Amino acid sequence: MELAELQKHWNAFGETDPLWAILTSPSKRGGKWDLKEFFGSGQGEIDWAVKHVRSFGVTIDRSSALDFGCGVGRLTQALCDHFEHCVGIDIAPSMIEHARRLNQFGARCEYVVNDRSDLGVFPDATFSFIYSNIVLQHINPEFSRKYIQEFVRILKPGGIALFQIPSEWLPNVEDTAATALRLSLSDADFRARIMPRRPLRQIRPGEKAVINVKVKNTGVSTWPAPDDCNGCEVRLGNHWLDAEGAMLVADDARASLTKAVPPGGTVNLQLEVKAPKAVGKYRLELDLVRESISWFNNRGSATVVLDVEVSETARRSSDGLVWKLGQGIQQASARLVGPKGRTPGRLDVAPTASSVEADFEPVMETHGIPKPEVIALVEGAGGTIVGITPNQRTGHNWSSFDYCVTKKA
């Protein structure tokens, strides 16, 4: 995509489902991210980034930081826990509008729209720290090459840039990984206790409803976090059965884990199910699945079956989600995580007028730049590679790396 087209797509994401567009967990699509959880994940990521940089034996100047591809400010605000002044920059005006509204740090944290092919909005040697993760991969390499060079230009002498970008496409990695994992797992790895918090009793035909479910790992191995499982993640799912127990819909919905779950550990999930279109009595079966491997019930684990009536007279469900979608983002009241040591406050998320065309479907492209070329770009711009480490967050079919870069004083 050219930059104008890229801006159109990401501005649409910002007007329809901004949090999911930034963290694309399948269970959070459709406005299901809780603000506290969302921003809390940013704090964990930046805490990791600072420790990661220190592991190379370098000192970090705490004066200023740039979050490249900031979205709604998930990482920009987290950077404020470590740096005196932080700037988030993004191509989408809708994302920047949300970021400014959600800002909890006043003048210490500012946001800038940038639709240029460079970072000319900033003079040379502006920032002591630059961070970018899962951003450059969505930009045509024609432009991301320039941005990498610009990172070095706007970096202060002695400063640090830490950025991620995929390197190469790896075909058939999923099949190979799934086969190896399938051979290594036993039935004892597929054990769970599924506990709905409030069973669904009635629902209208074709209506969606969210079921809150607590799940306990009663097996012998840890269920990995979604980003650590190479496409073989553990998810909560459901089937629709008729009143006699015959399968009607084998795959209706999925809810991904929000964290790794060790044996004996628990996790709370929200599963959005969709009712059959015909009225009648049904059975809703909840089960876990190890994607590309097996449903837990097929390996001997117990499921939970709920008797559900699909009726035209059923009360409309209320999912109680933080973000709700319609034309843009409708008003909602949400608890936003504050800086460490500060009590989280209440925040009203104001409505945003939508410019998204009714039939327009925004998409995310994924691109890579081979590692040798990234190294050449950095060094050609006057930077020095401090360290390169594998990054598993891009997706299991890409090799991807985190590049830690400095510029000599």
C-alpha cells in the first residue's frame, strides 16, 4: 500500500475496533478489550523492553522516548513510567484522537499524526529512546526502510532504538510445528475443568451473547500464552447440539487465553456464542481445543453442556463489554489503568464520528525486510547494532527479530 491507502485502512481500524487492531487477540475482536487489561499489557511490554536493553550492558538516558506506531497510546503511556517526556506518533488521525483522550500523563505525554514517508517532523538527535513493535511489518518496505534510517537520525548520540520487523517468510512452519507437538503430547496434557459463571438459559434466534467462563488447567503441562505457541494455542470453544445431543454446529466461537496457564492455574475467559436461527431447545457444549491438534474431549477431558432455549420472546442479552461498536465508538464508561502507584481513575470515552464507508473492510498487510538488509540500513545511517534477538510475536510463518541499535556520541 501507498501511505495514503495505509492511512485510510488504519484510520478505519481506529474508528471501528482500535484496541483489537493493536492487539489482535481473536477473543477481543468486536470491542471486547477491557481498558485496564489493555493498558496493563503495555506496561508489561515496556518493562520487558527496558530490561532487554539493559541485558546488552548499555545505559539508558531517561530524558525522552518515542513510540513509533503508537495507536491509542498503549505503549506511550507505559514509557512514561520510565522516561521524562514521551511522544507517540501514528499515521491514523482516529488513533491519535483516542490516544489524546486516554492520556493520563498530561504534558509529559504527547501525540503526533505523521503521514509522511519520513520523520521530518522531528529534528536530528531528538530522542534518547525509540521503541516500535508490530508496526513496521504493516508498512510497505519502500517506506519502512526509510523509517529505520530515520530512527538513527532522530536518535540522540548514545541513545537506544529497539524495533521489531520480520525478516523472511517461512512456508509450512505451522504444519511442521503442529506435527511435532502432536507427537509430544499425551492425553494427560488435555485436561481441564470448565466453570461458566452464569449459564446461558435463553437467547433469541441468531443473537450473540457473551458467556463468562473460568477454566482450570487440571493437566500435567502448561498451556502457553497465545504468542508462544506457533499456531497451536489452547482456546475455549463451543458446539451447538440439538435436544437429543446430535451435532449441529461443530465450530461456533473461540476465546483465546490471556496468559500462560500452568497446571492447577486458572484463567477467566469471555466466549461470544451465536445462537441458531431456528427457535427450539438446544444444548450448548463448552470444550477446550488445542488448535491444529485436538479438542480436549477427544482426549478424555470432560465438557460442560448447557440447556438453552432459542426463543423470540427471550430477553436481549447484555454483554457488559467495555467497548461497543456501531458507527464508530459509542460512549462507554471504563476503568483505565493509571501510572504505577496511582489509583486507576474513571474515564469517559466520548463518541467518535465515523468516516468509514459502509462496505469498506480495512486490512493489515504484513511485510518483512531480510536481516542483512536491516543491518546495512542501520549502519549506513550511522547507527551501531548492539544486539539482535528472535521475536516470536509476528506470527509463526515469519522469522522476525528485535534490533537494538545505538548511535555513537
